[in-house]
Amino acid sequence: MRIGNAPCSWGVYYADNPPIAAGAYLDEVADAGYRATELGPFGFLPTDPAALADALAARDLALVGAAHVHTFADPGSAPRLMADLRSIAALLVTQDAPEIVVMDESASYPPGGPRALDAAGWRQMTGLLAEAHAMLANEHGVRLTFHPHVGTAVELEPEIDRLLADTPLDLCFDTGHHAFWDQDPLAYMDRVRDRIAYMHLKNVDPAVRARVLSGQLALERSFAEGAMCPLPDGAVDIAAVMRRLEAMGFSGPVVVEQDLKEGASETPAELARRNLEFLAGLPVSHDRQ
């Protein structure tokens, strides 16, 4: 298994005005011990293939793929998604990293919900996903996977089941997002193991989660309160997840993501290093490539 990290662990969610420069991010993720990274929002890392290859090679890093957020609740967004995916795919294939993860935009839904799409919206989303999946495979040889995400129309198991039934896409399975609503990541991994192609490793603080589930804390505030905690510290048995992946013979990317708690004492680089040291200490076969 290839273990990587991602710019979002440094708070980079948009290419404009990121909290850290691209070169500094690459320096820090490499210094933390990783040998692989996701692309981050398109335009954060260099988009010129030679410049990107040089920046990665200078730090002994490889690219494993890209994650892209799209507003599926917008019925007129199809041309934008296809254009974005073509741009990202064209860059990824030059780096031998033919993997794109797509997820719904949580900010497009009103605070407090509802987050469901109506029947027409669901058909629009699944039809667009199927079209994008075919386009990327046929034009670029790139695999498209879907990331269920807290605060969107695809976050609970029945919604994920429905998406898998209605599209040809496999999953980017995120352990933290799945466990956020007190769902069992290990049981679901067993149930859909043949549809998991990409992994995001994340953990959930059970105390923060309990406040959300009881209505004491708004979902929109919970991430700043530390809902997603470091890998060793949360409710998800990450060691068991890694053993399950090993037993499955999983060979896809495994990317650590660390959402940042407001006022946290550890820096993103320190958190990245601690997460990797935890994974390195587990009795499973993996590398950092």
C-alpha cells in the first residue's frame, strides 16, 4: 500500500490564497516522512507538467492522484465539471497518477440541512458521474472514484449504497467521514470491499461526535472543534482498517488527511509526522511510496 498525504492537511482547500505556499508544503510533507502526495486543489501545485515533476522529484515525492470538489446540487454545473476533470486528468497522466476522487460540495447545502437531492437532482448527479467516468477512462485512462462526505447528499450508508447501484464508480472510502455519523467503517468495508479503490485515512473524536449527534454542536462548527482528530486518538480502529486492507490485498492509494482543529497546539507538519509514525508502527505491510 502506498501511504501519502494531501494539501488539505495543511488547510489548503482552494488554490487562491492558500495558508502555505506550494513549495513549503512539499518541503514539509517530505520532511514529515511521506513519499507521496495528492495534487490538492488544481492550481495550488504547478500545473506545468515539467515544473510539477521537477518539484516532486527534488523532494523524492510521487503523485498519487487528485481530489476534486464539485457542486452537484447545481443542475447547470455539468460543463464545468467535465472541463475541470479534463484539465486535472491531463496533468495527472503526465505524472503517472491516473486517479481522480470527486466529492460533493458541502457548502452548497443550507446549514442544518436538508442535504438530500430530489429525484431529478439525484438523476442529474448520477448521470453526470457516469458520463465523467466514461470520459476519463476513454480519453485519458484515468479512474474516477467517489468520496462520500459529511454534510452532503451522499454521506450515509443507504445513500452510498444507492450511488454504487446507480453508477459505475468505485469508492474513495474515508474512514473518518464514514464514522462521523456513528457508522461502522470496518463492517461497511467488508460489505463493499470490491468497490473500494482509493482510501482516505481519517479519525473521529468520539466526544465531539457525541455533541453533534445529540444536537449540542452544529455540524458546521464541529470540524473547527476538532471532530476529525489524529489517527491514534479517535473512535476508528485505524490498525484494524489497515489489517483489513492488507487482507483484501488492497493496492490503491492510501492518503492520510488531517483536518485542523482551531487553536491546535500541533502544527500541520507535526500532525502529519505523528500520523505517519503511528501507521509505521502498525504490524502491517505498507510503504510510503
